[in-house]
Amino acid sequence: MEEKCSNKVFNTTCHELIEEISHETSGWFKKLNEVIGLTAFTLGLGCLWSKQPEFYGWLSFAFVLLLMYSLRSYFPQRVKEIRNNKNRTELEEVIAKGIEAHYFSARKTFKETPVFYVGLIFLWFVANGLSGFLTNKVFPLLGI
């Protein structure tokens, strides 16, 4: 029989806790990809062909940041509880750090949310002058 952690936040078996967090994080990553990533990429494409792509890029980037803020309620609830619990035993601290390292490392988040990163990076480049770079440097090289 698996032992339960003693704290109210960890009041479950480790297997159940990991299963719950795994399910919650996959939902969070799906929201980041489908909502934020696709929105950012679509807005970036729209801004790229406007008369003032940098201005509209920054406006769109601000909108995407507000959209990300509004989706904060979808962040895994159990992870929020674990992060907010300051009175952890040493075992619970190790479990909390392991959860953070396993589910939210840079490699894991990039692997799970590529659309999110591509969309944000693309919108960032549009806001910082990708249109001018493409028009003045890349398109003439390609003969376009």
C-alpha cells in the first residue's frame, strides 16, 4: 500500500498526484497551443501585410499577453496549490521540485507547446520589423 503525504495539499498517493498533475498539465499545454499560439501566429500574419506591421504587431502582442493573463485559470490547480504551500516537509519539497522540473522544464514545455512558441516568436519578430527585413533583404535575394 502506497503511503500518503502528510500535508493537506499532498493528501493523496504519489501515483494519484502525478496522474492528476499529468492530466492537468496536458490540458494547460493544449490551451497554450490552440488558443495563444494560433492566435499569435494569425495576428502576426495579419500584421505582416498591413501598412504599419510593427505598430500592429506590438498592439497584437499586447492583446496576446492579455489573452494569456485571462487563461491563467486553466493553469493546473494542483500545481498552484503545491507552489503556494510554504509549510512543506523535506519530502514534499523534493516532490514539488521534481514536479516543476519534470512538467515545466524548458525542453518539456517546448516539446509540448511548439505552436505556442512559434506563434509568439513569429509575432515578436513581426513587431520588431520582420516585414522590413523580408522586404529589403530576403525577397530581393530570392528575386521576389
